[in-house]
Amino acid sequence: MGMTGSKSWKNLKFEEPAIYRIRVQGHMDDRWSDRLGAMVITRAFTADKQPMTILTGHLEDQGALSGVMNALYNMHMSVFSVELLDER
């Protein structure tokens, strides 16, 4: 369920853990998982057959999410989307 789902996200706090899904352009090798907060790496394709990687995983807080986003930036990966799947 994304931010537009029926669940209210108003109680999400910066310092709380959550599960995220991040989609980036291109395919990434599994060896990058450790650098990306141990997120699960799944290679897929967009609707128009372009390679994309889907990163899914539990992050301890939004600071950890920021660390993953910074790592993707430093790797020159273009981000398609970041989705909050579930609060934990």
C-alpha cells in the first residue's frame, strides 16, 4: 500500500522503522545489498521494457532511508520512486 492507500500515515515518525520499496533505473548486482541497508535487490523491467531494479527492505528509521538514498546518488542511480510499504 502506498501513500495514497486507505491507511493513515499521519502517525509515522522520523525515528521509527518501516519497510520501503525503491525503484531505480538500470539493473544492479546483488553485491550492492550491503551498501544499501541489506535491502533485497530484484531486477525487473518497466512497462516500456527498460531495465529497473526494485529495492525492498526494512530500515530502522528515516535516517537509514536517507543513507540508502545518498548511496544511490553516489552510485549515479536515477530513482523512479520511493514507497512506504508498512510501518513496523
